[in-house]
Amino acid sequence: MTTTTTTDPGATDPTGETMERTTAQAPGTARPTAPQAPDAERLRRWRMVLGADSADSTGCTLTGQDAAMDGALNALYGGGAGKKPGGGRGAGGRSAGLGASAPSVARWLGDIRTYFPSSVVQVMQRDAIDRLGLAALLLEPEMLEAVEADVHLVGTLLSLNKAMPETTKETARAVVRKVVEDLEKRLESRTRATLTGALDRSARISRPRHRDIDWNRTIRANLKNYLPVPGPAGAGGAGGIEGRGTIVPERLIGYGRASRSAKKDVVLCIDQSGSMAASVVYASVFGAVLASMRTLSTRLVVFDTAVADLTDQLDDPVDVLFGTQLGGGTDINRALAYCQSKITRPADTVVVLISDLYEGGIRDEMLKRVAVMKASGVQFVTLLALSDEGAPAYDHEHAAALGALGAPAFACTPDLFPDVMAAAIEKRPLPIPDKEPQQ
């Protein structure tokens, strides 16, 4: 048997370079000309990644489901991507185009839901809205029924709320309600459990009943009262057993008993500028959850250059969301002035500002208000975003200034939010993500 290295002019890698193939041949046998299965699969995958423009260089032709998947991707990410609806495929060229009609987009939405998992479908829908200008088509009921609903779609619908025809509004509310209910199922149980424990721990009393004693805090508070326990003579040294002793609980610390009155006041102050759409959705859901807890008094305020108090709608987060108006400018100082005017128990109040901190109002006044609130005992939390995406673009100078006042600004995921609130209620250090720049 001999081993030969040959150059196959018909075989190229995805960059277009000629490939060398090493084969083992027995004497007198012909060299195989068809690509082996691993090579064919590799070329098929590269062809799917690189798109139709690379068909000649890969030498791979797609058929069946592969061709259908490639067509769905080509319509969105083709060489003409970025065109508005109505653009089509040019002769021989790869160009994006779902067509201007709702039926054509509805068919495309059905295709991607057939060929791709839900998480990929949501990404492709967002890209279609951004790249192809399809937001206007979401104003049609049949389109809304075809899309995969998620937080980002809700944000888009809210931004279109004022332009939405009456025939579409009920369908839009149904889509938003489905997303909100899914979020509530995901977030409510843990939020209630975490904050109920934090509220119980924050209501400490100095003369608790035995069953209400917080032993961990009691032990830590009385460590100075440690006494060694005397032991038998000669055991562990003179007069004691090494490593043993007792703590005299001179001061008991206990949990407060359940109360019908609110133990803490929470003010959610939410920037409703266009870049904060996902944060508005999550904050509205959390606001509804917090409002359902009798031991919390929750207020929800949204703002741009004006301020709107939506507290009376907190029993239905869908009403809260349709009461917002995404877009416009930002006046954080005005919003904080309103929140400050509603604080009656500073030592028992948590203010959560959710904003990218691009202030259009009076910067120095904004910082003074934060300083005054903190000096009065208010726990002030600054979140650059409340979403799954991490930190957005934000004003670094304002974030640093707030950090210097003891209110570090950081992005928060929905899963972390209950822990942040629990720490604020108990007046503990906030669980700030390690990788998030704070100041």
C-alpha cells in the first residue's frame, strides 16, 4: 500500500483555497474521487454559515429542509440586508427582502418557527424589525398572531402604542398579557419568598419570645461575652477544656411578628426612554408583584421629560405597560423630585432608580436630591438596566458621581433583582455583579 498526497482542483475550503487530500491506496486501485462523508458534512455546514454567495466556492448544493432554512436566513441576512420591506432578490445577487405585504412576512415567520428553536426565532424577529423596518407591519392583527412573543416584542409594541389602530389594540394586549403572565410565573415565587424573609429579618426586636429569637444575630452581637467552661483538673490545661466555652446572651435579637401594616415603602422610578424598553417591562412586572405584598407599600413612577405616577394601576401590569410612553427625552431630576415629595418614612424607604443616566435636566440638582435622600436614611439603588442583556450604553460620569454618594450604578438581571431588594430592605451591602463597572 502506498500513501499519496494529491491536489484536487474541485475541492476547496470555505476561503476558496485549493485543498490537499492525503489518501492511502493499495497498489492497482483507483483513487476515490467523491468527497468522504465528513468532508461533505463540513462543506454543508460552511455553506449554511456563509450563505448563497459562497455556493460556488464550497461546491455544495442544498436541498430539502437545508434549502428552506437557507432561504429564510437569506431573506433576512442577505447581501442587501438593511433595506426596507419591498426590497427583493436581484438577479444572481443575494439581497434581503421579505416583501412589503403582511402575508409574505407571515409566511416567513411561520418558516422560521418551523426550522429554528424559540430562542433563535426571537433573535431573528428582533433583527427583522431593526434591519428591515418591519415595525409598521406589527400594527396588523394577523401579524401579531404569527410572531413569537417575548420581552423585546412587548417593548416594540409599547413604542407603537400611540400609532396602533383600534383593530390591533386588543390583539396587542393579548400578546403583552401572555408575556407578562409568563414573567410573573417565573419571577413571583422567588421574589415573594426572598423579600418576605428580608422583611422579617429587618423587623428586629430586642425582647423577643423564644421562638422569635434570631440566634445567628444574637450570637454575633454577644461574642464579647464569651466565657470559657471550667473543666476537670488537668484536662486541656489549667482549669478548662481547650476550645470550649459559652456565650452569655446579654442582648437578644429577634424577628418582628407579622404585622398588617406595611413595614417598608418601595418607590420604583423608571426611565421610559426608548432604550429602556426591556427594563420597563420587567420593572412593571416586579412592581405588580411587590404591590401584592401587604408588608410593602409600593409606588411606581415612570418618566421622560414629564412624570407619570402609575401606582393605581399596579394591580394589572398590562395596564401599567400601556400607560407608559416609550421614547422622548429624560429629566431624572424632575422624577426624583416627585419621588422625594412622596417619602414619609425615610428610614423605611427604598428608592430604585432604573435609568441609563443620560440626564436632560439639571445634573447638580439630581445629585443633591440623591445625597439628601441618603442622608435622611433612604436606601437608594441605581440600576442601569433591569434586563437579561447586561449593561447598556450609559452616562459614565453620572454613574461615577452616584457611586461617590454611596449609590453605585450597575446593571441587574431579573433573577438578581430579588436579592438586590432584599439587601436594600435589610440595609446590607448590595450584591453587585463582580464584572460590572460601578464607578
